[in-house]
Amino acid sequence: MPHAIVAGRKVYYESHGERADTPLLLIMGTGGSCRGWLPLQVPPFSQRHRTLIYDHRGVGSSEDPGGPFTTAQLADDAAGLLDSLEIASAHVLGAFMGGMVAQELALRHPDRVARLALVGTYARADAKRRLLLEHWRDLALGGATIEVLVRERLLWTLQDETLEQHDLIDAMVTFFTRDGAPLSEDVFARQCEACLTHDTADRLREISQRTIVVCGRHDQLTPPKFHRELAYEIPDAHLVTCAYGAHVVMAEAAEHFNRIVLQFFADRS
């Protein structure tokens, strides 16, 4: 399995496609491994860009240094991965926690980010998001089963029409629980803490990269108000709201989502 050395630690990554265009770095959110990008995003993206996916610290076979971490530290991990792979700059797409990491990457390492795509994320948690993330953290640390944790997250990330497809939901739960979670309950709890402490609200105007903010209209985990804030505060940003899809719009409206993102990265204007 390919690993890069970042700050003395092994970080699992995969590289797909060898196109000469600017590479594309995909940053995963909470609770998942980078392989979640493989079915729907990597095939079309890798036809246009060298597409890089990787696992956060403590996920999959990426080593865990232990202790709490912040989205800023995860952004430094991403920059370290680009260093290890000798990539000067890349387009960056991040979802939920990955979008928070992408914001910090653009702020802390601006020369490494060509263009920025933020999906289902926020600059600062409000009271409801704080209560929910604390609940998820406590569930994980309180010994809840993987199935309970997966169903809890599906409840907040899928739109109502998708939840009505009971066979699909059962298949998704089976898929996510069959081989066990890609990270421990402790790492998941630390990811929740990183999302709780993430705060770029007062620094968004320092993001200089051209940015697209993509929102599923039915997103309950990160409702449209968060995306409007990002698009308004980031100087060179625009908002695209997908009529179909909720928090995981990249799966529920994959074809539309992929087309939007690829057009954004290809636009030379």
C-alpha cells in the first residue's frame, strides 16, 4: 500500500490518473476513509486531473500520533503530503471536516492551493451543530455500536427521499459495518472535537483563491445558511445550490455534482 511520510508518520494515499493538468486533492470528512471517493468521484475526476486521495491521521493505515488535533493541524498534514509527493500546488476539494481542513490549508499554505471547492461545510459551528457533534462524540466514547453510529449519521446526511428507500439504507449500513469502521471510536471523537473548535469565520476574507461553495438544498447537517456565509465572505467565491441532494450531495446527485466541480476547475476565465 502506498504511504507518504508526513512529520515522521505514515500517511496512506492513492494517486489516480496521470493527466498534466493541475492535480486535484480530495479531503474526506468525519468518520470515513479516502476510499469513499472511489466509486463516484475518482473515475470522472481522474480523467481530467491527477487525483489524490488520502486518509487522515488515525484513519485506515495512516498512523495516529495520538492526542487531540485541530483542522489547522490536519491542513498541515495535507501540505506535508503535497511536499512528500513533490506537488507544488493542487486544486483542493473538501467535504464537511474536509472542507474545514481545506479552508485552513488555503489560509495557512496559500501557495499550495490553486482553486478551492468547499462542500457541506462551515466556517464556525452554531449551537445546534455543537450539540450534535457533542452527541456524536459522546455516542462514540460511550460504546455505541458501529451500526448505531452509521444510522445516526445517515439520518443527518441523507435527504428524506433517500431515507425512504429502506433496502438502500440497509445495504449502506451493511457496507459500512461489514469490515468494521476505518477508524476507532476515539479517533472519531477527536474528529468531532476538531469540527467543534474549527473557526475561520473572521479570516474568510483572507482566502485569495477562486472558490466554489456547493450545497445540497436539503442539507440538514450543514444547512444553506453556512454556505451563504462562506460564499459571501470569501472574496472570489460563488455558491451553487443543488436542487436535489442533502449533505452527501456528491453521492445523491453525483453526476450533477461532478460536472459542476470539473467545469469550475477547467474554467480559465
